[in-house]
Amino acid sequence: MKPVIALVQGDATGIGPELMAKLLACEDVREAADILVLSDRQVFEAGCAVAEEEIAHRPIKAVEEADWSAGEVNLLEVPNEDLQAVAPGAASKTAGEAVLATFGKALDLCKAGTTEGLCFMPFNKEAMHLAGLGAEDEAQWARLRIGHEGRVSEFNVIDGMWNARVTSHVPLKEVAERLSQEEIVASVKLADRTLKEAGFPRPRIAVAALNPHAGDGGKIGREEIEIIAPAVERARALQIACDGPFPSDTLYIKVRDGAYDCAVSMYHDQGQIAIKLLGFHMGVSVLGGLPFPMTTPAHGTAFDIVGQNKANVEPSRRAFLTCARMAASRRERAA
């Protein structure tokens, strides 16, 4: 029996609608899960027109009407007439509001157990903040929406290489003061759990240093000595396979070459730059820590190519298949 995955339209002024149509045209995607699309109908149809795809779907007004017995995609309409007046290729409050409406409804369905995972097309954070996001990012907004009290963090995945973060969407000047042994241990524990859900029986985790040359024995900062190395030892005492801290300018070579499955970075760009250089056209973001899997392609709304049928579906395809695989794994473990 296939898992039921909610697929959210993303920002209507970006490449999300085009990507969604291309994604739904992929045979392996339709075979991996029963798909519940949450979208404004006109946005859905506009995406199909740009992508030049005819997607067989079953429009429904309420989730209780969903029926996948004929193998069709079910389209749960979340109408927003105001979107018709919004210009493509630019951040807007209206598009942000539509994202929060569709994303919020999808989160509610996952919380209720109606759907078993959530994959969303690219959001635009500026638009979401204009719409009143009121949180650091979509991961934290999701945590608040469903009332989840555990740690939630974004992972980036390129062709089997995973990257986790201790801090995420915060100013660089605040990173050092936000680091603590407790935060690093929590990040490593979440990485270990999330990778196990993704099919790694015993994940091998490499923890990054904060400073150049891992601090050079304290000459370029003492965070490695006083915070990061003790945190690694605490995580190892929990029977987690982790090592570090490693200088970040060589750490990702170790992950690329297969010595480790996952790197834990201290801040956003420390990992993002390395991972995206290793394979931007394949990138997936996994929002780990929630009671259900949630994924998205690891790129933005690409306003510069909206409406041109140039968007690469591969990251979205990988994101969806990762979500479906994690949902199936959770179901098997629960059984």
C-alpha cells in the first residue's frame, strides 16, 4: 500500500507551479505514493500550461472526497482569487498568504494522520514574511503550527550526502554565541535519527569546526576546545557514530568520498556552499524532527526564469521520492 503524500504548490509567482506539473508527469513519482495536491486550481492549470503537461487529476473540495482507486492525482482546491492580479517573478504579500494557507492546511492533514508526508515546491521567504510568517523559517513555522515541542532542523541532501546544521537562518555575528554543547548534541542526535528514518542503519556523522583550521589549538578561537569537542564526546557516549571537530574546508571532501554519511555544520553557509557546489542540480532539503517527513527541492523560486519552461524538475523529483521513502519507512517501523 502506497503512502499518501501531500504536495503543496509553493509560491505561485515562482517556478513552483511549473515544477509541480513536471513532477506529476514523472511515472516513478506517481508510482511511489498516492498524491494529494493542495493548490489553487488556476495556479495548478497555469503550471501545467507552462510545463506543457496534461495531468490527469480528480478535483475535490474536501479531503473526505479523496479517492486514489483509479490511480489519479487528487487536487484539493485551496482557492485564492487575489493571486490572479499578482505579477509573476516578484515577491508579494498575496503570494505569501497563499503559501501559508496551502502549507498550513497540508500540515494540519499530516498532523491528523490523513497524509503521511509533505513535499512542497519552492517557497519565497520574503513573501512569507510579508504575509506574517512570524517565525525564523518554514521549519519553525511548521513546528508552531502543529504544536510540536521537539527540535526541528533543515538537512540538505545531495546524492546521498547529508548536511545538518546547529544554527540556521540567523545573522552570522550571532552564530558563536548561540553555540553550546547542548545544541550541538541535540543536532547530532537529530541527524542520527533522521538518517535512520531515511534508511541508514548506523549513520556516520562528521562534526564541523567553527573556526579556520579547527581553531589551531586555541590560537584562532576556543570554541572547538570548550564546546564542540566535548559535545562530540557526549554524542559518542550515546552510541552515536560521530567524529570531529573537523576543519570545514576539508570536511566535505570526507563526506563526498564516503567516509561519512552526514556533516553537522555550525552555521548555514558553512554547509550550504559546499553541498550546493557538489551537486546543485540534485539538491533536496529535508526538514527533520517533525512527526512526519517533509521535503522540498533545495533551491528557490527562480524568479528570473518564471514562465519559460526552463525549470529543472530533478531536485523536486528527488525531494518527493525521499519523502515517500521516509513515509513508507515510518509506516513499516510502526507496524
